[in-house]
Amino acid sequence: MAKLKLSAVPDDRPVKLTVKLPASLHRDLVAYAEVLSRQLGQNVEPAKLVAPMLARFMSTDRAFARTRREKREIG
């Protein structure tokens, strides 16, 4: 089985955010949750994947990290 970029989904205090996803993206999110659920041996809700996916994306975006560092140094 392929190694997914996400592993366990951390349990953190949430901030409610409402978003609209294209249907195709929602289907992919549900499919990802199904694969991850099988790998972890526990049920993972698709909505709980959004935050770790966004965090992973932002943590690996070099341009974003550089901009944040520059902003901290200035301000």
C-alpha cells in the first residue's frame, strides 16, 4: 500500500470555518479518508483531514516560509 503524506490526525481545539469545495475535490477527500482509515485501522472523517492537509501544504511551501520569515524580521 502507498505511504500517504498524512498519518494520525491530531485532536486539537477547532476553529469553525465553512468552505465550499468542488464536488470532485470532495470526492477525492472522501477517497483519501477511506485509504487513511484502512491504513490506520480506525475511521477517519474526511472533514478532519482538511486542517492537517492545509498545515502540511503550508509547511512545505518554501515561498510562504520565506515571506513569513521576512515579515517577522521586519516587524
